[in-house]
Amino acid sequence: MAKQPKRIQAWTGDRTANLAVEEAVRLVKANAKAKFDETVEISVNLGVDPRHADQQVRGVVSLPSGTGRDVRVAVIAKDAKQEEARAAGADVVGAEDLVERIQGGFMDFDRVIATPDMMALVGRLGKVLGPRGLMPNPRVGTVTPNVAQAVKDAKGGAIEFRTEKTGIIHAGIGKASFTDDALLANVRALVDALNRAKPSGAKGTYIKKISLSSTMGPGFKVDAGSVGA
């Protein structure tokens, strides 16, 4: 067997036990030894089958401690709505011109917000934005006449969540440099949002497994009961 790198040999903590969320957060931070500020990530295994329409889980949640990253926001709107978006801090604003740029390969953004009247144009971008999870959707607040608030939410720590084909939700919920309390608040906010988004078709145990990790660190199992799941 090949010898493990020193970085992995230096990992501490029990990676097999279901830990209280406070202990899991402490261990994730303790093992985040990279030369950059690692992202703290959460994985939640839900008892749903996303292939069925009545078992899909999707939504948006504002993390009380923010994400620790600069979110680049593009807004597709016209006239006065463009000015509102710029004033709120949008990074890229446009209408037909922006749609054409995106069709041409421009992807220098992390979130796309559009006003309802622009959706006929935005529909052309489905094949480009859809696979990247960037297609504006009213269910997660990215199709809205209130573009200023949507931009502020995106910049302030609002994240989207959506089940993958295997029923798992992955999300970044902060940075390793955050305090324990800040990360705990974000974990609980996301789990609470998932509980509220429980689909009517879900049967049996809804939140089955939770784990926390950092970008370069090990994963730790979290006792779902310790976060109110």
C-alpha cells in the first residue's frame, strides 16, 4: 500500500462516529491546514428520489454568517431595473446584449437574476445556464421584479440548494476562518431550510446523513439530531 501524504497522516478526529455538530465543526476547522482559507462544505443525504416530481428538493436560504466569498451577480433586465441592479451592487447588467454575450461564451458570474419580462429572452440560455445550475428560477428568487433585493441577498450570503440525482445536497456554508458559532449558525440555517422544503412525497427518514468537511480536509459525520433534523 502506498504511503499516505504527511498532510493526510496529520489529520485528527474520529471519522467513523456520528459527532455532535459542535464537535464536527471544531474538527473540520482543526484539520483545515491548507495555505488558503478553505471552504467548509456540508453534504446532506436526503430520503428522497429526485426522479419523481413530488420528491424534488430545491430552494434558497440566507446564511446568517454569509459565505465568505465574493459572489459575482449578473442581472438581465431593462431600463430602470438595470439602474436598480447596478445600485445594489450587480457585477454585470444588460438585456439583449448580455444574453448574446452569454450565448457567445461569457460566464464571468456566479448567479443570474432576471426580471419576469425578460424570460422570453432568457429562455434561449437554458442549454448554457441549465447544466451549470445558473438558470433563473422564480422558486429560488432569481426571477423577480425586485432585482435590487435579489442582488443584495445574493451578495449577502443567500445560497441555492438542490438535490442531485442521488438525493444528496452539497453546499458551501462558510470558510475555515469563520468562528465556530458562525459556522454552526449557517449549518442550522441550511438544515432548517431543508426541513421546511420537505416534499410531500418523501416517506420514511427524511434527513438520513449529514457530513462536514473542508476543501482539503477529511469529512466528519454529524449526528442529525444535534442540528434539529
